[in-house]
Amino acid sequence: MQLSLARRCFIREIRQPDEAINLERAALYIAQEAHPTLDIDESLGRLDAMARAIADRLPDTRYPLKVIQTINQYLYDDLGFNGNRMDYYNVQNSYLNQVLEHRLGIPITLSLVYLSIAKRLNFPMLGIGMPGHFLIRPDVREMDVYVDAFNGGEVLFPDDCEALLQKLYQEPIKLRPEHLRSVSNREFLVRLLGNLKGIAINQGDIPNALAAVERILLLFPNAPDELRDRGILYFQLQRWPEARHDLEIYLETVPAAGDRALIQDLLRKINS
């Protein structure tokens, strides 16, 4: 099967060491599969222009909280970026070019805008893969503060993060260190693709769900759950040899899988 230009560019980007992956480029290559006429350089130019505008406003002494305040004022007050609460599960919220165009997004894509601008300002920040909600934080050792890009760049402390987690899950969850662990570039992209996968599955869009899983497996080739899901998607598309291969590998990799009986039933149907 001939790969699209966007997929080939994505593969080239992620073949680099993790720290060398350009997140915004990789995210734009993901978006380009859905928007083939997307101009990558134009979207990157928007980020460049926003960073230049913010740089002109920064004080000479770049205290971290002052930098955050300046970014917030420009992004949210001046440009009107906002979390798309009215249409949260719209697939366009997961495409960086659309977020830049319409200034609406979900936590991870608004975090990507924020991270991309911070990088251009030489103000390093990290993505924080909190369950149910993506955050970012300044990469400053002595600072234990977090930024919620979905909620106007609100600055949070650990107690605030725990309260947010409890609100999301509607139960008294105790915040643990792993809840606020920073993510690698590959993990960031998997989380972004996971959103696209979930939306496509909920919409019954099997080809786009498969496209998301394929790219997740490019990032983490041995992820057993993704191999299983790709096998199930192949099964739904009646691509029997590929389905059999992935489902058999899944059972070999996870011999005590809780869904073993279900997967064996699919394999029996393929082989019948």
C-alpha cells in the first residue's frame, strides 16, 4: 500500500531520538492526513508570529510566573484561544492547524500551542499526562506549579491538581506522583492519536480509527493493546490475514489477557 506524503513525513519525524522530535511538525503531519492541502510552513509561521509578539511584551527579567502571565494575556485575552467545551469531541479539536485557525481546542492541543510558543521563547516547559486532563509545567526544578492550557492558562498547585482530578472522576482520588509525570514526545503523540482513535471508534469510522492505531504502533511497535485493536479493526474490515496475525501476536504476548476468550472467538471466525 502506497503511504501518503503526510504519513511518510510523520515516519521520518518520529525516527529521530525522542528529544529531537519536533512535536508541532509531527502533530501537523497527523492533521495533514485529514487535511491534505494543509500548508505545514504556514501553520508553523503562525506559531513563530505569536512567539515574536509575546517576546516583545516580556520584561527584561524573565521570572517564570511573569512569562506565563504574558503568554496567557496574549493567547487568551488578546487572541481569544479557549477550550472547546461546547463541542469537545469534535475531531477538529485534535488537529493543530484547526486549533490555530479557530482558536479552539482540547487540553492536549492547546497545551501543544503553549509548549510550542514557550519553546520559541527559550522558556522550556514539559507536558504532564495527568489522567483525564493534560497539563503543562515550567521545566524549573524548584517550581511545583502547573498550567492548564484548556482553562485560560490557569496556574495550579498540586492541591489544585488533586481537586481537578477528583472533579473529573467524581470520586475522592488521592493525587500520586505518577499522575503528574512528564511525558516524552512519543507519549505525547500517542495521547493525541488516542483521542483521534477514540473519536473515530465512537463514530464507527473504522478507516480513521485504523489510521490512528497504525501511527501509535509506529511510535510503540510492541504495544499489545494497540496490536489487539488493530487486529479487531482489520477483522471489521474483513482483512483476515492481517487480523489473524495481530490477534495471534496479542495472545502470545499477553497469555493471561482478560479478553482472551473474545479474541479466540474472533480467530475461530477468521479460520472457519
